[in-house]
Amino acid sequence: MEATMDHLGTRAATSSFDDWVAVRGEALLRLAYVLTGNAADAEDVVQDALSRALPRWDRISQADDVDAYVRRMVVNAHTSWWRKWRRRESPVAEVHADAVVAGPGEGVASDERRRLWAACQALPADQRTAVVLRYYEQLDYDEIAALTGVREGTVRSRVSRGIAALRTQMGEETGGSDD
């Protein structure tokens, strides 16, 4: 009978974790996608973060802000993934974005998004992370500092430099118009 009680207790904790993931999982995947640049890597990053969260769920679920805690785990998993990738991959000097063939229903707005996305991917990882957390996740600078483990001033600098780089790149590609 005690084995059943232990089993039920474990199931209850897992169920609570499963419920939380069912509600917040898509948001974590979107965050990871914007950080990594593709769905497969985003799934790997989220899976890594959640596989680390599950055994600690009793403690994590008691945190003041569970979402922030697990988002931090996703950011950390992405950073670890990026460091491993950087050691084994050799980035190319130029990305040929024009090699992508437009699909049905894609128009000017889609081309703008594609160009903006390519510009985001060209940012250094720390700037891209700061810009994504600030403008995609709509976090304040102090929240980003807490998530990434750097000072608020560093976050402000990374966001500022990232946005400046995006403006420069998008301005060059749009002919520099200031509409």
C-alpha cells in the first residue's frame, strides 16, 4: 500500500508539472525559437530546460515567479547550446537569404519579416538574447538582467547596440528611407 502512496505522490507532482507545461510550453517554445532561429533547436533547448526542471519541480513550483525561473532555465540552456555549437561549427561570412523561394501567400510583409529575421540572426548571441527578451517577451531591463546574469547597464547596452545594428541593416536594405 505504501508503494502505491509513493507512486501517487510522484504522479501528483508530475501532473502539476504537466499542467504547467501544457499552459506555458508554447510560450517557452516561442522564446526558444526566437533565441535559436529554428524550430528543431528551439525544441531541443526547451526539452533540455524542462528535463532539468522536472526533477526539481517541487522546489521550482514554490518560487515567487515560476515562469521567470523556467524562462531563465531556457535562456541558460540556449547559452549552453550556443557555446557548444560555437565550438564545433564554423559560421560563414555571408548568408544568402535570396536562396529562399517564396511560398504561396507570401508577399511584401513576409519579405520584410524575413529580412528582419535575418538581421536578428546576424546579431551576436548576447545582443539577440537581450533584444528578444526586451521586445518579444516584453521584459523590463532589470528582469532581463536577472535572467541573463549580467548587470542592468550591460543589458541596456546590449539592447541599444542590437537595435542600432538592426536599424542600420534594415536601413541599408530599404534604401535608408525614414518614413
